Amino acid sequence: MLPAFCLAVGMALGFAGYFGGFGAFLLVAALGAIGFVVGRLLEGDLEFGDFVRPRGRNRR
């Protein structure tokens, strides 16, 4: 499932880069990354605190 999804993403980025130029390529890549993170948040694989908490030792 994942290789097919990655193939589709790569094809979308390729089409955006070919037909829309480098700016469109970057826009599609950024929106894809945002969508990926939001999807992981909604599935419960990530938590919002993972982005704001410092890594390493717990500071309390």
C-alpha cells in the first residue's frame, strides 16, 4: 500500500513540476507534507505535543 501511495505522490509532484514550474512543485510538496502530518494526527500516530515538547530528558 505504501509504495503505491509514494508512487502517486511522486507522479503528482512530477506533473506539478512539469506543468506548473518549480513554484508549483514546492506548493504541492508543502501541501502534501502538511496533509501527511494532519492525517497522522487524526489517526492517532502523532500527538500535537510531539512538536512542542523538547526531546531528550523530561524537564519538570
